[in-house]
Amino acid sequence: MVRNSLNISNRTVTVFGAYGHTGRFVVAELFRRGWTPILSGRDAGKLNALAGAYPELEVRLASVEDLVSLDRAIAGARAVINCAGPFIDTAVPIIEAALRSGVHYLDVAAEQAVVLAAFERFLRPAREAGVVIGPAMAFYGGLGDLLATAAMGDWIAADEILIGVALDSWKPTQGTRLTGKRNPGQRFTFSNNRLERADPPPRTWNFPAPFGQQDVVGLSLAETITISRHLRAPQIHAYMNLAPIRDIHNPDTPAPAAADESGRSSQIFLMEVIVRKGGTERRAVASGRDIYAITAPIVVEAAHRAVNGLARTSGVVAAGEAFDARDFLRSLAPAHLSFQIQ
Ligand SMILES: NC(=O)c1ccc[n+]([C@@H]2O[C@H](COP(=O)([O-])OP(=O)(O)OC[C@H]3O[C@@H](n4cnc5c(N)ncnc54)[C@H](OP(=O)(O)O)[C@@H]3O)[C@@H](O)[C@H]2O)c1
């Protein structure tokens, strides 16, 4: 049972890492939807600078090294959204703080090892506490998971689930670069019904327009972990086209820049999920602008659903496991993305 859903007048959510690039999108989205974000993070100067744009919001300085400060940061909130990555450094102490206080926890981690550890370590305590712990409720992780769940539809099992991501470019934030450095080495793919430390071999992928046919390589991120937790398929592989891979490997690629007053960059994304069973294939595809910006409506919608008792279960959850995937995707369209299920 999902607890913490009754006091509907309390619309307070703590955002840890509120002044980061993604954190700012999350604060803006919460504010736009009538929530009251508490601005939290470890740097008083950066927090106060952000608070300049939101004079009515409370600021709570906190650090993952100081558990009392974390408890104070989430006191009275319905949920905490963790936007401070690398999550290898922040996820565990903030999940533990959320469990101590009995509030829901959502994050935007893309890191496979962190998401896997959250499932393995906190599933039972989160169930016992009756809260939703939702790692990777973001472009990487949540979106692929929702698309895969929607594409599966009434299938109980499939032979394979393939996720293809196409970006026209990837201008990485400091947080993305740091996260890559803190999570070196091979990634997990899901082969023969188990997680293996390997990348699937390169291949081509025929994306819908505007990308068309592209060479792709394995870029398994959080969705491989979340999908394998709740959808039955012996093979789950994720791929990305080459232009964004070149961008993130180039130390001179600049950080993302706002292309309009919304703060979104001009980056274009397309994510396609193909599920196959026997000779039959189903697809779900989503497209839009800016992988950092789209993360905000995803994690805020997940928080909304957790807080308002719309999650199917408590515990550590994948997006498509906890929420009605089609309904969730519909809630993001058309303002934040376009999607199609075939
Ligand atoms: N899954 C996805 O699709 C997705 C989407 C967007 C972002 N992300 C992830 O989210 C993370 C943040 O990305 P970003 O673009 O927002 O980067 P960013 O602009 O560099 O912001 C990073 C934020 O994290 C904070 N932070 C980092 N380490 C911390 C620590 N140990 N303790 C407290 N705060 C810490 C930073 O605070 P300081 O300035 O004080 O260091 C800053 O507020 C990255 O891991 C990125 O991969 C994932």
C-alpha cells in the first residue's frame, strides 16, 4: 500500500540539487504545476542565487555528509526529488533520509549501478515504509521504461525489447561529464535473462524521421535495469546513434545553451522501443526537444502520482511498473513530447 497520500493540502516537495541544470527545470516545473518546492543543496551561495528568482520559496542547506541536514531538508515535504548527480554519491543517503521520514523519493539517475543498487538494497524497507522510491524517473530510465511498458500492452512476455535513442547532438552538463567519470567501465546489458557486463554489438537502426537510418552502438543506461525488473524478455538492449556519442567524448563540446525563454536547448531527441514476440513486433516512439528539460515533467509527474496515491505499489519501482504507462505518456503530450504506439 502507498502511504503518505492523504494530506492533499500539503503540496511541498524538496528538490535536492535544486540549482543544477536539471534541478532548475524541476523547480520550474513543480512551481508551474502549483507545487511548493523547497530549494535544497550543498552550496548556500548557489541556493540563494536561485532563490532570487523564487523569493517565496524556502531554502534549506543540506549535505549528504550531514544526515541531520538531510532530515531537515525534507521535513514536512511529501516527496524529495534528487537532482544532484553523480548519484553514486547522493542516492543512498537521500533514500535513507526519505525512508526515515516516510516520504516518497524520486531521482533522475542514469547510472545503472546506482539504480540496480537502489532496487537491491531498498525494496523491502521501502515497502515496509509504504513509500515509493523511484530511481531514474528521467529521459534515461523512465521514458524508455514507459515506452517499453506501453509497447508491451497486453503481452505478458516478449522475446526481446530494444531501445533506440537518436539525438542530433549532446551538449553535456558538468554533472553529466562528472557522472561519466565516476562510473567508468563496461555497462550492463540484459542477455539470456540476466544482466551481463557487456555492450551489445553495433548495428544499424532505421529511426522514424528526421533521423532515418543510423549506425548505433550500445549505450545501456538506467532503462536496461528498470525494464528488466518488471517486463519479461530474455534480451533487453539499448542503443544510441553516433553523433551524440562523439559529442560527449569530445572534451571541447560546450554545455547546453537555452534556445528560447523556456530554457530548453535546440537539441532534438527521438526514442523508439521495439518489442518482439514470435514474428510480431510492437513499437512505441517518443520525440521532443532537450533531454535535460524533458526530465523535469517526467520526474514531476512521477512525484505527483506517488504523492496522490496513483502508484500501483510502494517499494522501489520502475516508472511503467508503478504507473499506467500510456496514461503517463499522454500526460506529457503534446506540451513536452509527441508519442505514438503501434
Ligand atoms: N537520467 C536522465 O535522463 C538524466 C537527465 C538529466 C540529468 N541526469 C543526471 O542528473 C545529474 C545532474 O545533472 P545536471 O545536468 O543537472 O548537472 P549540473 O548542472 O552539473 O548539476 C549537478 C548538481 O548536482 C549537485 N551535486 C553533485 N554532486 C553532489 C554532491 N555530492 N552533494 C550535493 N550536491 C551534489 C551539484 O551541486 P554543486 O554545484 O554544489 O556541485 C549540482 O546542483 C547527472 O548525474 C546527470 O547524469 C540524468
